[in-house]
Amino acid sequence: MKRIRDPEGVEAIHLINAGQFTGKDVLEIGCGSGWLTWQYAGNANIVYGIDPCLPDLQEGKNSQPVSVNNVYIIQTMGETLPFPSGKFDISIFSSSL
């Protein structure tokens, strides 16, 4: 049986309320399949989701809502970010192992 993460949506609600994503550039470290990404992406300027697990990233790309066009999914590790320092307004590292 596949575990359902945050079925009530509480994590996303708290994240959106705390993050104030409007107009911000966001880095999500450990985005996995994007289950959380899609919930807050509409509020952000741009989102880069990174994860080292290619199957999870492919699942995320396949589940990306058509209305979300500001998310870029990249396979990399948090220890080797391919971005210049200071590029993001907010960094998220939530529910990652």
C-alpha cells in the first residue's frame, strides 16, 4: 500500500501561510514528485525543484498541472546546487530524507 502524504493538506497550508511566496523566486530542495510543489507554485514568481531521484522527478513532470508553467525540475543534489549564491528569495527543505 502506498503511503499518502499529508492527505488533509495541512503541510501545504502552513507552508503557504508562512512562506508568503507572492512574487518570490523559490528553491525546493528534495521536491520528489512535486506533490507539495504544485500546491504553492501558483503563488510564486518562479520555482526550481531539485531532487537526486530521477524516477520521482519524472513522475513530477508527468503530474505537473497544465496551469503551472513557472516550475523547473532539475536532477541534482542539495550539496551541489547549480545556481549562483543569492538567486532565491526562499528555499524549502520539507519532508526530505
